[in-house]
Amino acid sequence: MGHHAPLFASERTAAQLLDMKPAEFKALVLAGALPGAVLHGRWDVAELQAIMRGNKIKPSEEFDL
């Protein structure tokens, strides 16, 4: 069996996926620059990828990353 990419990730794993320290990731979530957990303390990996690729941006909000 091959390696499967996660559909949802813990806070620590989500931070790792974005090459961030958990504290940096948490700060961006608290600031509203990144979405919060969607299910049982887990983040939607596809949503995080779309945001980081610029495919899902809230036009009414501006954040300095």
C-alpha cells in the first residue's frame, strides 16, 4: 500500500504541512488569516492548500503573512 495524504489534519500536522511552527499556525488561525478546525480539532487539508495557493481568499479581508 502506498502513502495516503490526510483529508483532515491536527493542528500540529496542519502547521507542518504549511512549514510553520505550531505557534505561528495558531496565531494565524486566531487572527482569522487561516480557518479554524472544522471537525474534532482537525483542519481540512484541501481548504488549507487552496488558501495557500491563492485559490480561496476572502476578498473582504486583508492579512499580512
